[in-house]
Amino acid sequence: MSMLKLHYIVPGDDFTRAGEASGDVKHKLKKLGYNPTAIRRVAIAMYEGEINMVIHAGGGEAFVEVDPEKVEIVLVDKGPGIADVSKAMQEGWSTAPDNVRSLGFGAGMGLPNMKKYSDEMTIDSVVGEGTTLKMIIYAQSTKL
Amino acid sequence: MQINALAEKLGWKLLTECDGSDRTAEGCYCGDLLSWVMGRAKADDVWLTVMGNINAIAVAALADVSAIVLVESAVLDSEALARANQQEIAVYSTDVPAYETALKVAQTLE
């Protein structure tokens, strides 16, 4: 049974607005009385995904589905794709430009954090076409 | 310990409308790379940083840290101040570097 279905447009190249979607999801989960640990994990994992779409893909879309057991986040972009997913998953590996680093991003921790805070994560990326990333966070997960 | 009490004890200057009196400091995390902070800081940590931009406010809100302390008098820009007020994040300032500030927090929370 789905409690909430949400859809967001994440604008590209606008770091001031990144975090609006994940912030809204956090707010709505709080209102639902969701498990606070799960809320924190959803918020961080989704924010990292938003930032990735802003930095690398010129923005994208986020689809969030909430049910009592889990939150499913699907991030879809039409960016350049990830050439080497296993490298991108390594802590410290980053292709972010210098202007992004001066904002405090580009440490190569985005995807590793998303993996860390989600219970399940799949990346479907085609170079030149885009990336679809799916994360599931269980309300009662004991992962962290 | 309540954030506003900790701030008073350590002489931090309040920059925002929210003083953190509704939050407690359970620990402390130092760092300026935002994803590193999101990956390692714990909920209710006091976050010591020099990053006073709007993204730092987003990170503080999403990662549930109890307050931001801008060390070495690092600047909170106007956009970040507005967002912090809107999201009720307490931001303090000190001219003391991160290392000494973290030491003082640790001693006070012991």
C-alpha cells in the first residue's frame, strides 16, 4: 500500500536549489511519523543524488514512493552517463569540476554515501544517454 | 547539553534567529567537504566548519546535525543566513580554529 507518491524536477546547474526535493521528502516523512533513522538516511541519500544530477547531468527527475515498510527513490537523468560505475563507486573518485569543489562538493563521496545509506541500490547507466539510479531504504532497517 | 548553553560557555557568537535551544550536542564533527560530513557526521553532532554557504545549511538540515559553528571567523553568506533562518538551523561563529574548538567541546561534554 503506497502512502505517498512524489515527483520532483531537479534543475541543472543550480546549487542553491539542490536539496529542495530531499528537504521536502524529509518534511513529509516526518509528518507521516516515519522512523527518524530511516528519514535521515533517505534525506542524505537523495540529496547526494540530487547534487550528482546538478553537477553531472544538467538536472533530472526524482520519483519517490513511500509505503509503511520502505521508501523507494528513483533518480532519472539524461546526462552523459557513467563510463565506469565501479570507479565511480570508489571513495575519492570524482570527475567534478573545480568550481564545484570550491562549494564543498566533488570529494568523490556521493555514490559511496548513497550506497552506504540505502539498503538496496542499482545503477543503470548508458554513456551518452543518461543514468537511472534506484535506491530502497527500509523503515526498520538495522544497516546503520 | 543544550546548544545555546554550550555556545554561551564557549563564547560563540550567534548569527541566526534560531539559537539551538531545542537541540542538544551529543558529539562533534569537523569537516569542510560536504559529502564527507554527510557520510561521517552523526545526528546531533555539532558541526565545525569553514563552509558558510547555502549548501552547508542543506547538509546540516538533511544530516540532522544540531548546529553549525563557523570556525576561524569564516563568513556565513546572506543566502545561507536566509536559508538557515527559514530551516531553523542554529549557526554560530568563533575566531578559534577547529582543533581548539573541538577540544573545548569535548571537554565541556565530558
